[in-house]
Amino acid sequence: MGKGITFIWLLLVLSTVQNTYAQTGKGVWLTDVASKALDTPQGIREAVLRCKAIGLEHIYVVVWNRGYTLYPSAIMEQRFGTKVAPRFSKFDMLSTLIQEAHQEGLKVHAWFEFGFSSSYQEEDGGHILLKQPSWKALDNQGKLVSKNGFQWMNAFLPEVQEFLLSLIVEVVENYDIDGIQGDDRLPANPSTAGYDPFTVELYKKEHNDQLPPKDYRDSTWVDWRAKKLNLFAQKVFETVKTVKPEVEVTMAPSIFPWSKEEYLQDWPTWVAKGWVDQIIPQVYRYDIQAYTTTLKTNLGFMPKGKEHLFVPGVLLKVDDYLPSESFLEAMIGANRELGLEGEVFFFYEGLKGREEFFSKKYSKM
């Protein structure tokens, strides 16, 4: 084969790779909020069978919510006196789900939904921060960081990082889990955070004794804090792979660059550095133009050659909202047009609201 022909052939191959991302991974988030699916073994069995029937392959199940684990945790019992969220004390929900899902050929990922958030709509930060007040994330007024109803631990504090990491390792070691997942709260902190004594001193040490900017949106200050959280993303990935190399590490952050500006999540770097097996940005939009634009923009932030790691998160239900069947079909169609063969739906209960679409159309798309 001549050099000219070889070069043209290579260009064609690269073009195909860049335009057809060979990515599968149809999945759904399964949560304990606005859902009773996880409350009984029967409900879990029903959820697994529903997911299998419509062609889903992955279940991302919440295991960390509002300062409690949804599985029996020796770490939580030792540190905070509560082994498991009371609602899930009757049986091991996670073990039951894994057994049922594996029996049907589905994978289960432990979703650490609350990440570095300690509570929701609790002004004091909930039981964790009441016992560990030094763990509080502080804003530039010296107040506990609270954003969109969520209260936050200090994601830059080594002790807090080690606590979250210990929970992740606990799940990986004790369960036949297929993956672990962080989202828009792991690794993350609102960009209003970082004014606690530890983080301020760390910044001063690296900046000739200068204080951090009072303006929490200052780009250099945002970048510095994002880089610190990047290191934690690396640590999570490397720790999990050391414990069980076959366990996947996925992240479901907010869309970029909003994710970095608001929550210090520089996820394109996580992908570029190889610290995730898959990235699932929350492309949550309410009309097809906004969805398609956001989808293409975020796909464009993927490092070249790693586009196949991108799987869009699709909003299926929140409160009383459900996308129309036509809008739902249009979003899946937009994914397929870009060569994306999978998506993850938020969340499980929405499957019931659009049962006809999922039972008759989705498996063919």
C-alpha cells in the first residue's frame, strides 16, 4: 500500500472513530427519594425485571444519602453510631439488588449520590456536622456552605476525603459490585466554599502568604480549588483499581463549564488523565434544541480519542415532570445521531410513566 493511500486510509479510520463513538451502556438511576422500589425484596425484583425487559444494562443505585449509608456500614456505626439508614435496616438492600441484577445479567453500580454534602435542608448540616463541626465547608462570610438546599462538608480537608474514600472502599471490598459512581457532589464543592482555616492556610502556603480572593468566582481561585478536587478524583480511581481492578469508576457531573464554575468539577481533566472509566454528564434539558446544543457542546469537551467514554444523562422524571414521548424519542434520536448508543435515565420511576415508549420503542433505538 502506497504512502498516500495509507495516509488517506488512516484519515478515514480516524474520522469514523471520531464520529461513531462505540459506546453502549443503557442504564437508570435507582434512588430512595420519591420511590419505594428499594424498600422490599419484591420491589427490587420488580425493578430489575422492568429494567431487563426494556433493554437496560446498568443500575446505578444510591448507597449514600443525607448523611447515611443505605447498606450496613461498620464505618458509619463506629464513627457516627448509625449502621444504616433506619428505613433500610430490615434487610441488606444492596446485597439483594446485586444478587437479583446479576441473576438477570445486569450490572450494579454503587452511586454515592450525596458525595461531600452532609444534609438536605438542615441548617446545622445534619448529624455528621453536629458531631464533626471542623468538617464544615465555609464561605467567605464564615458560614456553613449551603446551596440549593444542600449543606456541605469541606471537600478539601484530608480527613473528610479519607472518610468518603473509606465508604467507597468498604462497598468495593464487601460487595460483588460492578462499579462505583460519584456525581455532581463527588468530587465537588460549591465554588462558594474554601474559606475554612485549613484551605486558607494551604492556599497561603502556595501563594507567598497571600489570602484567597474574596471573590469566590475569581478564575485563578476557582482553578486552584478545582485542581485540588482533581487530585481526589485521581485518588478515588487509583484506590478502587488497587482494591478490585475490574470495578468500574464512573462519574455523573454537571455539564461543563458550569460544573467547574459552580461546583469546581473539572471533569474533562478527569477524562484526559484516565481517572474515569466513563463520564455521564447530566444533560438535563426541557426542549430538544437545548438538549441537542448542550449534548454537542459537552461532547466537544471530551479529549480527542476518548469520546467513547461519554454517556449522556437524560432527565426522565423530577417531581411531577415527565418528558413527552415525542421529546423523549427526540433526545434518544439525538444521541444515536451522534453515535452514542447508550444513556442513563434519571430516574427509575419515570420508566413507569412512559411505559409504552420503553416497552415498544426504546429497545429498537
